[in-house]
Amino acid sequence: MRLKTLSFIAAALPLSAHAQDVRVAVDIAPVHSLVSLVMEGVGAPDLIVPQTASPHDHSMRPSEARALDQADVVFWIGPNLTPWLEKSVDTLAADALVVNVMTDPSTNTMPFRGGATFEAHDHHDHGAGHEDDHKDEHADGHDEDGHEDHADTHDESHDEAHSDETHNDEAHHDEDHHDTHGEGQDPHVWMDPDNAQNWVAVIAATLAEVDPANKAVYLQNASNAASRFAQLDADVRARLAPIKGIPFVVSHDAYHYFEAHFDIEAVGAIAASDAQSPSPKRLVEIRNTIEQTQAKCVFTEPAENRDWISAVAPDVGVGELDPIGFDVPLGPDHYFETIRALSVSLADCLSD
């Protein structure tokens, strides 16, 4: 019997029945960590997207599909991050209580930054004015514009003298305007620790409802997490303070929320998404930006092809940023260590 059903007949069942049946599935490792933190002492959630896989285009293995099918509760970022997972959530987890944390009213969201060099965008306004729009956009649980192609916003002009490059640019004609996984709100929302802390409260309240036998544990774990987030914020700000204002480039635009929260800013991204290759036009833009800003470091990601780096910045320092926690052990500490590792990587490369 699914816990979504049990929550309506709680009075008729002994409390122990809830604790025995709780199965929780989570999409990506950072959210898995937050759920693990809340569930500590009760159980552990199942992870659907392995740490070594891209959340944008992973193909589920049978064990992952089974975990989703057996779940009583599912926590995930939503279809803007994992569009391939949406159908499986709707079918395999049809009887589960599904919580899309990106559409929760407590989540601060920001729009995608446009272009290779984030033209005309000020991330210091992050969160302002988005929450109400966000609620309206996702009233049905989805961004209605999430998968529309707005090719008409792209400048179609090409240099006809370079037919091969023109063809390549056309293949990537939309990459400078939107991620292939959804126009509108940037789904890398876990990179803002304020969002993560808000989700801990949402996770605890959800699990307390479906598993009242362990309500006190969930709520206490969530309460205890406040000091951990405060320490994380202080540690990262101290680490980043000496490098503020030093220009850098990232491999793809996954760090907007992190940058906004900690008041640093990348000057561009080599690719619009880790699921896309950059067009020749975009590579030229990034190369020019690196020269003009004298960017000190270009950051790649684990297991990523570094050919692009040598193509755009052969003489610039290279560092590594990991938004998922590629090799950070899973569990309650994973989120905190992943965010701290970002600050260490940034500081190490930009202060050399």
C-alpha cells in the first residue's frame, strides 16, 4: 500500500506500519543528500541519476526504474533539469507522492543567462520578482514554455563564405538563447544554499506527513541542519573573499545560483549546456571574452572533454568545478562537501 494513500487513513493504522513501508526516491545526488540528512536515523533514499551521469540525458538502468516504481515519495528538481525522467515519474511513480522542489514556493529561481557571455543580465537581482511568477508559471507543476523552441529570437545571419561553419552554427542556432531542456527558469537551483535549506524544511514536512511515526526525527534533523548551513555559508564566503572580481569562464552555465548567492560572477560559458557542444561562433565569442577580460581561469567538469579548453584558452589556467559531487560520498554530508569543494576549486585556480 502506498504511503500517499496511507496518509488519508492514518488514524486506522498503527504508527509502526508507516515506518516500515517508507520508500523514497530522489533524482540527483545533491537532493539525495538533503533527503538523507532529514531521514538520518530512519532510512536512506534511493538515487535515480548516478553521480557520474549527466542529469540532462541519463538512461535509467533497471535498478533505478525499480526504485522509482517502488517509491512512496519522490523528490526531484523537475523536468527542466531531467526532461527524460518526466514520463517515468508520471508512469512508474504514478501512485507515489511526487514533490517537485523547483516549483515549491520557497524556491528562488532565476532565468537562464543569454549568450556565451551572459549579455544584459544582472544576477544580483536573483530571486527578486521571480517567486510570484514562478508560482503562476508552474501552477500545474510544469513550465508551459519548458520545451518550446524560440528559434525566431536568434540572429540568423551567417557568413556564406564559410559553408561548413554556417551549417554548424545552424545546428546550434538556439544554444545561445536557451538550454535544450527548458526555456525560462534555470534548473540548477540546488546551487543556491538558501534553496537547499528551504528544501530541507519541505522534505521534513512531507516525510512527517506520510510517516508520522518518525515525525519527530525528521523535524529534529531539519532543525539541526540550520547550523550546518550557517557554517557552510561562512566557510565558503571566507574562502571566496580574496578572489572576488577576478574574471573566470565556466564550461557550461550551471553556476548562476552559486555565483549570485556568494557574490562572484563568471564572464561566460563555453557551452550553453553540458548536453550541447558549442558552435564555432560561440567559441570565438568566448576566446575574445577571455582576451578582453583577461580571465585568469577556465573551469571544466569531471570526465569532460577538454578539447574545447585548448581551443579557446590555450594559455589560461584550467580548474575543475563539479556541480553534482562526482566523487563525493553519498549521504548527509554530500551537499555541504560539494558546495565547499566548488569554493576550494575556484580559490585554488584564481589565486595562483
